[in-house]
Amino acid sequence: MQRASSLVNEMNSSANPPKQLDQSQLIRADWPAPAHVQAWVTTRVGGVSSAPFDSLNLGHHVNDDAQAVAENRQRLTSFCHACGSRGELVWLNQIHGIDVLEPRSSALDEQPACTPIDADASSTIHPSTALVVMTADCLPVFFTDTNGERVAVAHAGWRGLCNGVLEATVATFTPEKNVMAWLGPAIGPNSFEVGESVREAFIAAATDDELEATKAAFLANKPGHYLADLYQLARIRLLRAGVSAVYGGGLDTYSELSRFFSYRREAVTGRMASVIWRNQPS
């Protein structure tokens, strides 16, 4: 970790101000959201962390060098500020649940919390408040409405997805019929092997109308094991919540080593961030 610390110290010197992320190093959500809604996903490129966290690891909990993570987070914060957000980013302590945090006031007016709140999604109407979830195979999902009056982001691992984290996030919007969603980078359907218990959990939670589509999201590949399509399972649940305008999907964090962190591929690895906010409409 000494190399990462020395890089941070060098970049924080007066002669070498901290670098800012370039748009080419992130993925911008490709969806018909209003222009004042900003939604971006980091890749593993553009930071200072050393292997196996190289280089833009944003997770403090993975045993990376703390100074390197702080520098990486500052780079993301600076990028968001340059694009219109203000104050501190709203980070969560993700626990694979379904709770949704709704910040009571703008992040500009709040002091950064010493300990992030336990939740797996956040939603806000406050301009310039940047909401974040971290992933490394789980599915990040952005939400907004057709007027861009509210934005939200959810972390959907298979447990949270099965238990209703997407439906809980959609429930923060009124009316629900105006919501659109974008599915960010996650482990793909050719890479996500699960056991029978995961398949059974989704089938048990499916409605009669969802049953066949849910079964089709699991492809048997060996006795007692299936390849699961998180993107398809998310679309099923979003439709249940009244969201038919769903974009994104199709990426595979597991297979793109140079671009994404993947916990399934490398248990010791970094985390990407998905961040969304709404600027004040002009």
C-alpha cells in the first residue's frame, strides 16, 4: 500500500494538485432523461489505488489503502461538482436490503456523516444532491421521472432484487407511471452462476403473470446450478412496479477485466460507484 500512499501525497502537494476524472473514464447513462439529470458510473480507470484495487477503487471496506480511497473519492466528488452537483456525495452502508434513504435536505447543507446510513437505495427531490451506490457485480439502477423532478439509485444484488429493493425505490416517486430506469454494469447472464436456492427464491416471489418469465431468466448449466440473468429479473420487477421504460443492461462486469471490478472474478477487488443527481433546471 506504500505506493498508493506516496501517489496520494504527491498529488496533494501544491505543485501537483489533485487530478480530475475525465468523462471518457466513466459511463454516462444512455436514456431519455431530462438534460438536467446527471447519471454516471465509474469504471476501474482513473484512480491511484494499487493492485488488486487498481485504480479507481471507491470502497473503504475492501482493505485498500485509506489515503488512496480518499483521493479516489475526491476525484469523483470534483467530477460531480464540475458537472453541477454541490456538497458531499451521499454514500450508503449497503447491506443487501430494501431500505431507501431520502435525504431530508440538500447535501450542500448537511455535514458529511461519520458513518453512512444502512440502506441499499436513495432518492431525492433536492437539486445538486448526488446519490451514490457501489457495486462490483451487483446491479446498479438509476431512476428518474419524465420531468426530472426526482432522482434515485438502487443497489440490487440478488437478495435485494428478490426482496423488492427496486419496487421500494419506485414507491418514492409520484406518480409511478412517469418513472424510467437505467440498468448499469452488472455481472452478465453468461457469467452469473447460482444454485437452486436462488432460483427457487425468485420463483416463490413471482406472481402468476411473472412465473414463466422468471423461470426463463435461469438457464440450467449443470446439475443444481443455473446461469441467472439479473437484467431480466430486474425488468420483471420493474414492470411489476409500473416501470416499462427501462434502458441499459447488456454489460458484464465479470468478463471485462480491464474496465470493471468483479467480486465474483476476484474476491479481493475494488468497487465502482453509480452516482446520480439533478441540477437546477434552467
